[in-house]
Amino acid sequence: MTIGCAFAKLADVRPFKTTWKVRVKVIHSWRQYSGMSGETMDLVLADEHGTKMHAGIKKKDIGRLSKLLVVGEWKVLENFQVSPATGLFRPTPSNWKIGLSMNTIVTTCSIKVDDMFLSLVPIQTILDGDLNHNFLIDVIGQVLDVSEIKTVPVLGREKRKLECVLRDINDQRINCCLWAGYADQLYEACSDMQVTNAFDASKLIINPICEEADAFRIGLPDDGAIVVIQEDDEEAEKQRIKEQEDAWLALEMKSVYDIQNATEVNTFIYKKFRISVKVTGIDTDWGWYYFGCGKCQFRVTKDLKKEGATKPRPKAPVWYCDRCKSNVKTVEAKFKLHLLVEDDSAKTKVMLLDSVAYGIVDKTASFLLNGSYDEIQDPELIPDDVKSLVGKSFEFLVGVEKEHIVYGNDTYKVHKVKKGLLILDTESGDGPFTAIDNGSTIASGEELSVVKSNSQSISDDGSTPSPKRDFESMHGVPAGSSTSKKHCPKQLPTEASRELVNPDGLISQHPEANKSEAKLHQLTEN
């Protein structure tokens, strides 16, 4: 097909000018919201050469341009900006993105090419795991083994999820997970690596009419396979969850030096490492907990302005949640522990959020605070249940991210912890380790807080333990006891403590550890 000299190819557009003129087909469009850009309308455009490019429209221009850019229609675009395409979930492999604005002219196009412009990726290529996770891909497959739609909590909201299996003409199969409207769409129409939709940026087409789909249908194995709606098997689901939780234990053990010198982590995808370290202290600069919203679990702060304006002054604190954008009544203390750890190769810091930290601390943060909402006055005042972590050793699954490699952040988030691996400290604190391993694990939840670089750290702004007098009155601790003195994270006990592993896998230290083995066994049974 001959192209008029007035039109440029999408492959040739660059940021050096805005007076481009191209003819394109609107392949897909969706609306989304981000904290940085606000509400936007996004599109996938393609020219007659098959080059696809991402385009975006800001909120103030959506009203006019959305009426002109209809999915499936060809249009001529004039006067638009071109900028680098970055980030996760990029819908096209192009290095550039088009920005449509009030200056953009949209007119009808004389050419009509009836093509979906698919760039299909074989399932085997996906299973090989070599694809760049930053880019969305096109995949075609026959649907098999559809599960029932489940409603699961995601970031404090209920979301519908459907799982199925896709297979190609070579009978290669891959798990597929669809969310929200896509789950309903497939359900009505009818390896841990899987295909899933990337929010509304994805497009689901059932029984498409195109050359690629026709060739796919002809090449499918003639084995009579049909779609099967699977009912939940509770035992199978429990086994699947356990296998997922235990999978990280098969990873090769790395040293602290290894994670500190990791350089091959993708800019937008973190990599996880399994390490075995000893806790040498508590980093008191951060405190050990935060208050989370009862609805979304996001960190809340006291609304002092509203408290002061309320007459009479409320007895309970007035809280504000930045995620919910409103005052909330229900809050709960959550662990946020920053630990100093080391192995034979180096020292570092790790952070454990609530669901992980509760795996190695027997009591909840709310229990340890005993209902107090006071800010801490003495950062060295830490509950004994938290201080008891010092001197113990654990296996952690930690994540290395862009913040660590690019910005030099030295604190790693712990995603999972193996409880039951307890390394007792020797009298000198430097002797050989002895491991007690019962193999049980605690899996992390999807926490909302993230580790930032040192220049952008997310401290709790005073969300720290209760005042010293609260813990003394709470636990009946006299003023001259060890809990009223400054704690040195490097100071370890001079005598090894004997540890017990309870039948449920939780680690506890018994106050009468120097008694007979029979007595210890009896106490454990009780």
C-alpha cells in the first residue's frame, strides 16, 4: 500500500516535534486513575504497517477526544506530543508514547484495514519465563477447567476472581486468572506461571473472528476437550496454598553480601532472596508499630485539627486515613519492626510488617499496647516480646528492589519467615549455630507499606510505642528494672537461653528453662 508523503509512520515519530500527522486505527481504549497523573483515558493505536503505540489523554481533554476516537475506527491525528514510554504494564513494545491534547486535530481516514493487529506470543514462550514483565502481551488459547468465581479482598475491597486453563495447538497449557468484569465475561460465555489481565488495559475477546483465531481453531488437537466448570475442592485448595507458601524454601540460600551486591534486578520488578540471619538488635529509629485503618489497613494519623474543633473534646482520638480520604473510627495497631541482622558475610537491616512479624512475636501489637494510643516518648522502651528476638536466627525471604540498587536503600522488606528455625546464641555470642527446624512457615499478606530509599523514607511520624509509664503500669515493672533502662541492640545475653517450639510451630521462651527435660515437655504439652 502506498502512503502519501504527508503521513508519517508510527515507527518514525519522535519527541523533537509536535506537528506529526499519522493515520491510525483505535485498537483499544480504557480509563484509569493514578496518584501522579489523575484520571486519564488511554488508547492503543496501530498504523497500516502493524506498528502499535500507546496514547494518553488527560482529564480536561477526555470529553472532546473520547467522542472522536472510537475503538475499531481509523482516524487521522495531527499535532500531538511524543514522550518516552516507561513504567509497568506497558501495552505496546514501543519506546514512545503519544500525548493527545486540546491542540490535537482528529479527522476521518480514507483507508480501512480490517485487522486486529495481534502480536501473539506462544504459551511455551511464556512458560520459559524469559519475557520482559514490563510489557503486556497478546495470547490466544482454548479455555479449559474454569473455576467458580470467587470474591476475595484486595487492598481493602472485594474483587471477583476467576481461574481457568488455556491451551494452544501444541497442547501447551498455562493457568489464567481474570478479575472483575473479565471474570464475569468468561464465566457467562461458557507451573505457577499464569496469564492475567492488567486491569482495564487488557482486552478479552471470546471466539474472535480473525485470521489468527481461524488458524488456531484448525490447529487445535482433536481430542474432544471441552470447558469444565470446576467446583471448589477444599483439600486441593489447601494443598495448593501450602505448596505456594513452601515454594520459597526451595530457593538457593544467599548471603547478606549477595543481596547487598545484587545488580540484575529489573527496575520495576523486585527479586526475592532467601537468607539465614541472626537478629543482633532492634532499630529504634523507626518504632515498632503503626496504626492502620480498620477498613483498608493503610496507615492513619491523628486529626488534631478536628479534635480541637470538636466540643466537647472527644475522649478517643480522631483518626484520618489518606487512602479512604476520610475520618475513620476503627483503627488497629500493626507491627512494623526494623531489625538489625547479620550473617557470616555482612550486616544489614530488615523490615517486617504485621502479618510477617506476628509469625515470630507471639502477641499482637494491639495486645502489647494494651489499648493505648499514646505516642512513644522513649524509643528505647520496647516490649519484652519484641526484644526477645535479639539473639535468635531465622530464615527470611527478602525483596531487592529498585530502591536498593539505584537509591542505596539499606533496609530490605521481609515477605516470608520460616518459624521453627531457631539458632541459639552461644555464651560468647560468636560461636557455632545449632538449628531447630520444624519446617513450618508463615506467609506474608499483601501489606500496603513499602520500603523507600533513605532520601524518601516513610517513618511513622511518631507512631511509636506508648510512654514508659504505660508499660510500667501495664506489666508491673519497677523503675529500676531492665525495661526502664536503655537497651543496647548489640548487647546479648551472657548465657544461652533454652528455647521451646510449641506444637503449633510458634517459638516461645519458657521462664523455667533450666528445669528438667520432663518438666519442659510437660509445660509444652500444656
